[in-house]
Amino acid sequence: MGSVLHCAAALLKAMRVAPAALPSPERASNALGAWSVTLIHARPQKLALAVCHASRHGFVFPAAPLATLPERFGPALFGLLVMLGAPVDAARREVDAMQPLALAPTADRGVRAHMGQYADDVRWRLAGGAGLAECNLFLAGNLVLRPAVFHVGEQTFTLLGLDPAPVRRLTRVRVGLSPD
């Protein structure tokens, strides 16, 4: 069954994909469900910002070349999950369950709002000299207040059926707190 990668209008245009030619999204077969992706113009490169619909977890990865972005999404997600402390086999299962990955336009206003905030956060961090790994670690520690209060990285691990302790430790260190 696979999953859906919802793309912002600017990304679809840059990828030269006509919205009318996109299939209608089906229910996702992976634990994290659908994701939305947009472009961030951050010098010297363009970045892709992906946000999970279920957990609102965001991460960035290089956008170029745009033609292969859908194929590179899975490996980028795999790298993020492993960086945050997920077991390799659990990360591989999630990425494999997403295949085939269908494209669709982004429609969820709540996800688009998170994308806008995350894009500003990433640009600000990159301007301060942070790298992509530091930006992704920062995004994993974001706090969502509605509809419930949770940290996005911990929620992602919970949805995957994993112990959120590794990502909790990483994000606590990020803000200068004791890891325990």
C-alpha cells in the first residue's frame, strides 16, 4: 500500500509535476503515516523540509537534485531515525513500509503552519552556523501544545513502538539540561 509524500505547490512546480497528474492519496501502511515536504531556500543550497502528519516531527535534507527527491526521502528519514537512537531494524521497517511512495499536493493547514515555523527555525539556525544534523536535533525537540502536549521526537518514537528515552536524552542535552 505504501505512503504519501504531500508536496507544497512550489516543490511540485520545481519538480515539474502537475498537481492534476498526481494520484489520490491512500491510507498509509507505515507507522508514521503521511509526510509533507516543502522547499527552503537557504544559501548556499536549497533544502527539503519534511513534516510528519501524525507526530508533527520535522527534518531537513538537501533538496538537490529535485528529480530524485522522492527516492531520497526514505534514506534521509532512515538516517534521521538512526541519528535519534532508533534501532536500525526498526528504522528500516518504517522506511520499507512507506514504499511505494506516492506524491500528492499538501492540503493539511495544521501541517503547513508547522512547516512555516520549522522553516523559520531552520533558516535562523543555519544563519547562526548550525549544520543539518544540529537543525534536525533542534526540530526533534519541538513541543506541540494542541491537540495534546508532546515533544515531536518522542511522539515519533512512540508511534514506531519504540522507547522515546534516546530521543528525550538527545533533546534535553540540546537545550542544556541534564540527559536524565
